Amino acid sequence: MTRKKQGARDKLREYFLRNIGKVLKSDELRNITGISEWARRIRELRNEEGYQILTHNDRSDLKPGEYILENPKPQPAFSREISKETRAYVLDRNGFTCQMCGAVAGEPHPYDPTRKTRLHIGHIIDKSMGGTDDASNLRAICSVCNEGASNLTLDRPSYEKLLIQVRRATGADQLKVLEWLKKKFPDLA
């Protein structure tokens, strides 16, 4: 008799259901799955299966990196309806660049150089808050930002704020920005 290998999402679901009402920490959840994308599996349990797994964004007594499942009964989940064509359009429109941190797909991530940047499609206004799957409500977002972006929308910095940051940077860093801009806009150089 052969046993089917259990996936990370299945392991997390079982663990949460065995520990209903108990605060679980990110380190133990990472160890349960044995994968780096464990937080994505938690989002899938929430978004696709409807489990109400709460975090510090939902309850003020929880700290970042703490999770709790209070009720074993899932709520109706949202279906995934973003077509491959829409995904491709959004990635291309966003220049295969994370719209939160600026990381580029396939390159080492600026906040975690041990990982290559992997892009996902994220909602600007989350579906749980009434957002849609229209391309105008979607953006490219890296897995690092996506792990902490649940129902969070950051404003893009204005020209003035960017200019202030560039002016405050060292001359060497300003030159790196210039080189990056020349690569991004070769026709203007």
C-alpha cells in the first residue's frame, strides 16, 4: 500500500486544525512545511479554502509572525479567476518589477539576496474589500512583499519624494540610480 505524499498546504491545514485557538508562530509553521513559500500556502488556505486564519492585521493582541485559527469551519472562499492573458498583461505592464519594492523578476531580491525575485499578481484593493480581478486592480508583486502585504496598499512615491531621496543619497548611489535609469530608458540616454 503506497501513501500519497502530503503537500505543504495539507500539512498546514492539519496543523491548524489540531491547534484551534492556539497562537502559532511563523518559525514552527515554516518547519511544518519545510518550504520557503509557507506563507503563500497560508494565504491559499485563507483565500481559496476559506479558513479564517488570523494575524496581527486582524487582532491587536497578535504580534507579527503569529497566526491563529479560531474556527475549524471554513467560510465561502473566493475563486481564482485571473486568466493567463491578464497575468501576462499585468506583468508586462509593470515591467516584470515588483510595484512595492522595485525588485526585478529573476534577480536577487534586494531585501533577501539569498532568494531570486519571484513575481505574483496581487490585488490593489483586495477581493475581501470589494476589489475585482480587472487588470486595473492588479499589480506585479514579489513573493517577499506579498508575504506581508495582506490587505495593504502602499502609495507610490511622488516625484518630489523620490527626488528628495536621491538628493540625500551618496554621490556613488546617485550614479547607480543614473546608470539604472539609462538601462531602463535606453532611448532617452
